[in-house]
Amino acid sequence: MIRAMLIATTNELPGYVVDEVLGEVFGLTVRSRNIGSQIGAGLKSLVGGELKGMTKSLADSRQQVIDRMVEEAEAKGGNAILAMRFDTSDMGSNWTEICAYGTAVRVRKA
């Protein structure tokens, strides 16, 4: 059975009532930068344009942290996450931390 998790960056979900607040949930990953993509990015920055390899890596990382956050919300019995945010930070010169976080809740249709 596939359960859908509602995820919103807002504090409320129009059309739903929050029955229970289950607490903060998050998903986290720390990624190292590939030396090959760093060299390619350096060369690309000379001529301009999108760094497609790095864009894909960031999109993949964001999906991974969302999946981890959803797993934590489901483990708490939630069916929605409110006030969801992303946060990133550099850890040293070659590592990047990517985090998705929000508040797990149990909601029902109004």
C-alpha cells in the first residue's frame, strides 16, 4: 500500500484540519564534491552556463533528504509535514550538508 505524504511549506493546509502535532522531522545527507565535477565546474565557470552535473547532484540530494524526512514522519504516525524547509551548509572545503525539515502532523479533510 502506497501512502501519500502531504508536504507544505506553509503552516496550514487549506481543506484539512490538524488533529495532532507529532513534532519536528528531518532528513539529512552530507555529500562530498567529486574532483572531476569540480574541475568541470571550474572550466564551465570560465565561459558561463549551467553546471548540469552539479545541478543533478543537488536535485538528487534534495530528493534523498525529503525521502528520509518522510520516513521519519511516517514512523511517528504522520500523514503530512508542515512548514517544510531546506537548509544547506558547507562543511570544510569539499563537503556540503543538505537538510530538509518540518513538522510532522496528522491531518484529516475538513
